[in-house]
Amino acid sequence: MRTRTLHLVAALVAGLLAVPLAACGGDDEAAGGDSFTVGLLLPNRVTPRWEQSDKPLIQQHLKQLCADCTMVYANAENDAARQREQMISMITKGVEVLILDPADSKALRSPIQEARRAGVPVVAYDRLAEGAISGFVSFDGDQVGKLQGEAILKAMRERGNGRTVVMMNGDPSSANAAWFRKGALSVIAGKAEIARSYDTVGWSPENAHANMTAAISALGANRIDGVLAANDAIAAGVVSAFKKAGVRTPPPITGQDADLEAVRRIVAGEQYMTVYKPFEKEAAAAAAMAVALGNGEGADEVSTTTTDSPTHQDIPSILLTPKAVTADNVKQTLVDGGLYTTQQICTPRLRSACAALGLTG
């Protein structure tokens, strides 16, 4: 049964999850001869995707690949100490594989090492964790930053207003924040003037609002030509700061995660773009790697590349491709792609804007 499971997993990954996992077979075809428990640890509830998309999708795909497997879940609420305790508790209770999205990429080396000593492999999910992890599943963070940088330059050129950018980076405790920033800077360096740069603790909209308010106060709203916001939660805080400052038409603002509220802001013209990372594919890849590890196989059996962390090299990895979303391709990418319906996006106040973009029906 382990061989059959690995074949299913390898086939899924080899196709880069081009079709929904359900196409590989229902429960009657799921590999179920071996059973084990997978622990899922997510970092916060500030970012809507973790609870609304990633958790149920990972659970669904685990069940489809391993019908007799079970999943236990914990959310760190942006508290690395709490996540450390959650990890130790899961290891103590006999969880056999951990899927970990670290609240702090550096702070969890100790429980990761304890997992290693206990023979519990750890798959870092979405954010790379330092320490002896067995595998990594995410989207190419360098490409995420490049998409944001390219979008902000394009938008500023189209508006013809200048080249002054405020960078609203992610939480400095997250390896992804530095990854996104590096990718963005590789595109905008020398082509835009970075007037202010802020780290956003906890990826919090409130902290982003405070930082953006400080930038507006220091520079003047009319001297800010673009805001490179690392994700949609940060973008929400940026938009609210401009509104509070009385700015009716904000400069181009980037984002990431394709949160529903962010998509609505894009339709309304309040946010220029977001980066969509198809959660279905990421969740399926994480489930595939976890099942391979739970069945005693190495993560390199299903990985497609390797990644280096500050502590380890050549970590077996699956890095997926993100997509830029603007008002011009919301329908093609997110509606036709099945993430949202037009009814979900097009609230009554957005009906005319939706109609102008062809978001009807």
C-alpha cells in the first residue's frame, strides 16, 4: 500500500497539481492501508486564508490521499511561544508528521529539533522555518516580490505622477517577508525612489495603518506615487490610512493572497493589484509531502527543487508559481478559476464597477 500511495503522490506532484486532486479518485481509490496522524500548525487569524482556505483544503487532500489518516490542528494567534507549546503538545501526543507554518521563522528551532529527535518529520508550509525540517512547500517568494515590483512600476508609469514609493514590508520575524522584499527590490531598484520603508509586525492592518499614517504625515499624500504593500492585510491598513487622510484616489497599492476584501478593493479602484497563490495547489502539495513522509519515504521522493535556509541547505521543496491579479484579469483568474463567484465579489456598492469590468452573471 505504501508503494501505491507514493505513486499517487508522485503523480500528483509531477503534474504540479494541474487538476483538482479529486480527479485522482474518490475515497474508494484513496490509499488507506496505512494510517497516521498529521499535525497542522498555522500562524494567525489576521490573514483570512489560513482558516478559510488552507486548513480545510489540507484536511481534504490528506483524506483523499490517506483515507485512514487523521489531522489535528492549532493556530498560534501570531504568538511564537504559543506555537512552540502547540508543537511540543502534538509531539507528546504522538503526532507522526507536522505541517508547520511558522509564526516566527527563527524561534521554532528548538521544537523542530525535538520533533527530529522524536522521529517526527516537519514540513514547513508557505513560510520557511529554520532548523532541521524535512521539506518545504510554498510559492516562489522571489517571484511574488517581482510581480509586486513590476506592477507598481507599471501603474506609476501609466499615471505619470512620479517615482516615489513607500515600502510596507511584512513581519520581520517571517522569512517570507525578506524573500518578498528582495524580489521587489530586484525589480524597482534604480527605477523608483524608496522614500520610506516599514516592517509590519504581525502582518497587522492596524500596524500598517499606523506606519502609513506616519509616512503620509512625513511626506505628504500627494508626494507618494506608489505603495508596495507585502500582502492584502497590510494593504487594508494602507487604504484606511489614505481614507483617514482624506485622499479620495490613493496611489497604486500592491498586495498578496487575493483576499476577498482585497479583490473588492481592486474592483473599486482602491488597491491596484494582488498576488494570487492558488491555495488548492499549495494545500495539495503539502498533503502529498506529508503523506510521503508519514509512509516512511523521504520528501525528496516528491520534491521538485531544493531550498536553502540560514541553517540547512538543499531542503527538498515544492515551489509553485504565483499570479498577478489586477482589475483587468479578476474575472479570468479568480472567477473563471473558481476561487470566487461574481456574487461574492460584486456587493451592491460595486455593481457598476463590476459591470464595467465584465463581472456580471
